Amino acid sequence: MDNNGLCFDPQLGYRVPEDIRTFIGLSDGIVNAVEVSLHVILVLHPVVAGLTLITFITSLFLASHAVSILTLFLTVVAGPFGTVVFGIDLTLVIVAKNEIKSTGFLEVWERGVVRGGDGACVRYSDMDGGCIAVCEGLLLLWY
């Protein structure tokens, strides 16, 4: 297979090449703002996934009261971040669906957004469970 197309070096995010910038006719300020926004979105996804994984690992040791408090703290931090990521994904899919007007391609992405919403709901239920574990531990220590 012969492909003489240009390739990009490995990098975080996506940089719009200069020839495409000039072809589209957008100002550098708009393109740079979009690139920075995409970098933030790309970095937030693994941060939320990492926080959720650490929360899951610490939740395996809830017999310790200190670990219960740590798990609750991590869940309180991961919950809003997960909700923000879900909101960003939902916004991107809604805007793309309105702009592209084709349903075949975006149905796959809609399922991903629904899974992100499910994850946000599970994080908040984990927060409720963490509150119960911490309060139960406090009651056991109190009496």
C-alpha cells in the first residue's frame, strides 16, 4: 500500500497545520483557543479515570476508618470532575449532531456519552456509600 500522505509526530492533542489554518481562514486566536480547549478535555478524561481507579482500589479496604475517609474524599473529588467531563462530552456530541446531521456515525458516540453519564451516577452513589461507611465507623468508635 503506497501512501505518500503527511504524518504527524506523536503528540498530546491535535495541532491544526498552518496550511489548513490559512485555507479555512480562521484567525490564530480562535484556532489556538480550540487547541487549548481540546488539550484540557483530553487531559481531564484520564484524570477522572485515574481518580476513579484509585477510589475503587481504596474502597476495597473500607474496614479501616482512615481508608473510609480517604475513599470518601477521593469520591468527593472525582464526582464533580466526572460530571464536568460528562457535560463536555454531551455538549460536543449535541453540537456535532446538529452540525453534521448524520445519525449513523454519531450513534456510536452517543453510547459513549451515556456510559459517561452512567459513570457519573455511579460516582455519586459511591459518595453516598462512602458517607454511610464513614458515619458507621464513627458510630462504632463513639459507642
